[in-house]
Amino acid sequence: MKSFWALLHRDVTLAIREGGAIGTALGFFLVVVSLMPLGLGPDLNLLSRIAAGILWIALLLAALLSLNRIFEADHEDGTLDVLATGPLPLELVTAAKSLAHWVTTGIPLAIMAPVLGILLNLDLAAYPILVATTLVGTPAVSFLGAIGAALTMKTRRGGLLLALIVLPLYVPTLIFGISAVSAGAGPTGLAASFLILAAISLVTIVLGPLAAAAALKVHLQ
Amino acid sequence: MQTLTQRLANPTRFMELSARLLPWISAAAAVLLAYGLYLAFFASPADYQQGETVRIMYIHVPCAWLAMMVYALIALSSFGLLVFRHPLADVSAKAAAPLGAAFTFLALLTGSLWGKPMWGTYWVWDARLTSVLILFFLYLGLIALRSALEDESAASKLTAILALVGVTILPIIKFSVDWWNTLHQPSTDFTSTVDPSMRLPLLVMAVAFTLLFFAMHLKAMRNEILRRRVKALRTQAVAGRDRLAAQGAE
């Protein structure tokens, strides 16, 4: 367990000290969200109705951009080979790396989402729900994304392929994330969507590292 | 005592067996398809509500059924490859993916053509349609991932992992019409709610399409095995030529 935390600590520190990584994702998030009113027209009623959808989609795209770095950098400089032969099971390595991606990308994006909600005239009552759903939903984004990142690690045109593979897998997260925020369904509907979102995240936290490790093993043979 | 799957692990034996089976399956598919199309277009009544458009059902339902069955077959083959390292499993998964994508596309297309007169729109974002669309994207992802990797053995294993990750979509498609209130009708109890005059054509078409798929799947598998043999022979020939050249140089 000690090496798990050490790896997590290393990846988070790297992401922070490298700079760029977190800032770029947040900047992309900001730009995509602010492009929306320019494309859809500045009608505040319309924007407030679709704000949750825009925020979630922009969040997924911003997270997608940083996915391929989960394993690529470590693969290029050989760290991944060392980790694979080390004492820590590869499943825990992928779990630590996915968790680090969530800490350095998922949490900042989730915190940024309500700030951007102001640009879209999001209903004030929806703010706490938005923060809660994005925080609960983004682990699924990171752990599913890690599967895609591991599968496409050595491919040509890796980035585009990663999007094609991962975005369909994000659909359930997106659907329940949005249906929780746009709570036209009332408190029971909200609770149901929220619980299903949490369930999706929990399942991916368990199964994601297994699938990602299986893919890495094929690559490292 | 070997089981059938174990005996089929020998590609030569598979080629012999499939060569004997393929004409029969193809012929059965052709005959049933002709009979089913005759029943569907001439011998079955128009629906009292939907009129002639109900005949789209005889194409749409078999395609939709195959879209799911083929993915299940791919997932099963992927499991066979990853767990048992069965040599034919990868050939089967590779050959089935484009076929499955084609049937899924046909199901979406015929469904949308049927939706226009019935629902007044080509497309609605209801749960059944959306989940089948995701299934179509999954097929595309499988094909794209395989074509993006040069090392064939790595490509087949990675594609198999992706296929197993994606298998969660199957129950969602199956039960989407029961879980959510959707425009797409819930699954019918085949024996009681479909009128007998339409039950027979639908059944014949479903069997015909399934046989058609297996005929194409077997043929594609045979092509894939032959392609691999040609590739192996080429590599051997090149290696032999290099050796001769090296000897000549001495």
C-alpha cells in the first residue's frame, strides 16, 4: 500500500510542478463553454435551460484531452517498464494513475464548473447539485478514460482513436449527470440519478484498473 | 475426449468442416430469405393501424436482433481468446465486427424510415435508439482500434479487452424499453401479442437473417485464415530469399 501512495503522490506532484497540464484543461474548459453562447445566441433563458448539458459536455472534452498523458509519458521514458516489473501489482499501478488523473483533472474541472455556470446563467438552486454530481461523476471519467488510454498507448493517431473509444463509454455518465442537475424530475428523480451516477463511478473504479492493466500487459510483452 | 471447440482449434480441420457446411448454410439462408420476403411483402396482411409500413418490421426486427447477437458473439470470442487463447476466437471476433456494424446500421436505418410515418420523425433521442447508436459506435471503436495497431497479436488482445468492457451495453439495450418510458414500443411477448399472420413471416425472416449472418461470418473467417496463411508464406519466402542471397554472397 505504501508504494501505491508513493506512486499517487509522485504523479500528482509531477502534474502540479510540470504546470501546463491542469491549466490547459481548465483553459480549454473555459474556452469551450464561452464559445457556446456565441454559437447559440445570447438568450439567457435558453442558456440557463441547457447550462448543465454544456458544462458536462465541455468537462468531458477537457478531461479527454489530458487522458493520453496518463500512461504515455511514463511509457516513453521507460518508467512504466520499471513499474510493471516492480512489487506493486499492475492493477494498483493503473488505479494509482487513474486516481492521480482524477485528483489533478477531475477535481479542478468539477470546482471550475459552477464558476463557468455564471456565464451560462445557471439557476442558483442548481449550483450545489452541479458540484456534487461533477465530483461524484468525474471518477468514472478518469477510470474509464484510463482504459482507453491504456488501449491506445502505442497506436498511430492515438488521440482521435482515444476519443472514438472513450466517448461512447462516457454516455451513461453524461446522461445521469445531466438528469441529476436539470432536476425537472423532482427530489426522487434527483436522488435516483445521483445514486446511479455514484454506482457508475464505483463500478468503474473497481473494473477500470483491471481492464487498463490487462491492456498494459499486452503492450509491455 | 476432445470437445468440439478443442478440435476446431486446428485451423485445417476448421477449414475442412466449414467448407462442407458453408454451401448448406448459404443455400438455407437464400431459400428462407426468398420465402420470408415473399411472406412479408405478399402473403401477410397490412396492419390495421400502420398500413403497409408494417412490412418494414420484417427487416428491422431481424437486423436489430442480429446487432445484439453479433456483439454477444464478439464478446464470447474475446473471452475465448483472452482466457483460453483459442486460435479461432480472434478470427471469429475480427470477422464478426464489420458484419455486426452493418446490421446495427441497417437496424438504425430501417428504424428511422419506419419512424417517419409512425412517429412523425426520423429520429428521437429515446433510450432504445440512443443505446443502439452507442452500440454502433462501439463496433466502430473495435474496428478502428484493430486497424490502428500494427502488431496483430497485440491488436487482437486489446480489441478483445475493449469488447469485454463494452459488453455492459447489451443489457442496457435489452431492458431500455422496460426501464424507461420510451417512444419505442416495449418488447413484445412474441407468442401472444403478435398476430399469427405476422408471426410466421417475422420468424422466418429472423431465422433467415441469422443464417445469412452465419454464412457471411464463416466465409469471412475462412478468408481471414487464408489471408494469414498467405502472409505467413510470404514471410517465409522473403526469409528464404534472404538466406539464399546471403549464401550467394559467400
